[in-house]
Amino acid sequence: MTRASEKRLTLVWLALSAITLAQYLSMSLGDHGAYRPNPALTVSVILLSLIKVRLVLMEFMELRRGPRLLRRLTDVWLVLTAVVLLGSYFAGPLLWAQ
Amino acid sequence: MNELAIPAAQAHAKEENSSGIWFFVFFEAFLFTSYFAVYMVQRARNPEAFLQAQAQLSLGVGVVNTLILLLSSWTMARCVQAARTGAVRKAMRQALLTIAFALAFLVSKVSEWATEIGRGYSFTSNEFFSFYYFLTAIHFIHLLIGFVFLGLVVHQLRRPSPSQSQIETSATYWHMVDFLWLNIFALLYLIR
């Protein structure tokens, strides 16, 4: 591989690991690590995870240089997943509370 | 391989990845989103029970497992790039590292399950744990299948003329195992 592409992969991996550690710290320190509902932290954790997933798809799986259709499909899926997860989290209690 | 050949090699990257594996990857991606939806809806129905059960998971083990899979994706991507430029020995090293990380995840996951079952948390303990075992077990099965793909990479790299297409198809599958876990980790271990 070229030095530039090798460096890029390393940067992506570092970013993925750093985001993971940030998510971990935010949950273990936020609200004293309590297991209580925390919408702000939950939203950030979910969005950060989707950013990580996008990084894996675009950089490790090389969709960045792949067919535009796959890139579009990826973003459609990411947005759909975000809507589904966040939608259930916020609207859920209103619709389903027992 | 000289520097001029590399752009040509990268141009070929688009064609090397067979479309079949991408159909599968997106199918699995949407499928898992539907599983997550069911989990989130059920969680919204009974947040306190889910939070209490979730507290029994080891956040630290979850993070370590996530970091291990991210490492494996990194080495897998390095393997593909090395193979593409003909650096077969380097590619082989990266492939073997990927297998090592995959094994580390496997051992970690099985021992985590053993610990939880030992503490009395099984599939039928409560609703959260049903989802936990279901999602992590389905992911684990994908991981096991991943070993076959990783084996194919090693097999190709041993041949005089490794099939870049086969290597990239395997890599695509492996990265899917990684990104599926990234969401599972967030939803089971992190969210409140």
C-alpha cells in the first residue's frame, strides 16, 4: 500500500477507537454512571455509533471511492436507522407506557 | 510494484468487489435495524426493568470487545491494501493479525456469557437479557462464518497469484461483522 493510504487507515482506526472511548467515558462518568434514563447521552451515543459505522463503510470498506449508488444506499440506511432508533426511544414511552 | 502501477491497482478496486456480497451486507444491515427497532420499542415499554438488567453487563468488557473488533477491521483493511499492491507477505501478516483479533473477541465473548450465566442471567431471566443473548448470539454466528472468509484470505495469499476479488469479498464481509457490532454495543451496553 502507499504510505498515504496506510496513514489514512491508521487515522481512521484512531478516530474510531477515540470515539469509542469517548462514548464509554460519557456513559461511565455522565450522571455518575447511573443506570437512569438519559436522553441527551443516549442521543449522542447513538449518533456517534452511526458516525463510526459510516467511517467503517466509507473508509475501511472503501465506499468513498465506490459506486455512488452504494454510498447513497449507505446514507439512506444510516438515516433510517437513526430515525428508527431515536424515534422509538422518544415516541415509545408516549405510545407504549404500561 | 512501482509507484505508477498503484493508481491502476486502485482503479481496479471498484471492479474487484463482487456485488453479491454487497447485497448480503445491506440485507443484513436492514435486518439488524429491524431487530434493533423491536428492542427499542420493547425497551420503551419498560425502561426501568431494562435499565436494571442492563446494569448487570460489564461496560468495560463491552468496550474492550469493541476495540478488538475495530483493530481487526483495521488490519483487514491493511491486508487488502497490501495485497492490492502485491505486498503479499505484509498482507499475510495483516490477515493473521485479523484472525488473532477475531479469536480474541470470540474468547472474550464466550467468557463474558459464561460469567453472566454463572451469575444467574440467562436467556429467560428477563426481557433485556433475551434481547442481549439473541443479538449477541446472532452476531456471534456471523463472526464464526467470518472465520471461513478469513481462512479464504489466507488461502488466497498462499497462492502464486492471489485473487484480489476473493480477498476483497472476504474483507467486505468482515467489516460488516465489525459495524453490526458497533450498533449492538451502543444499544445493549451504552444507551440509558
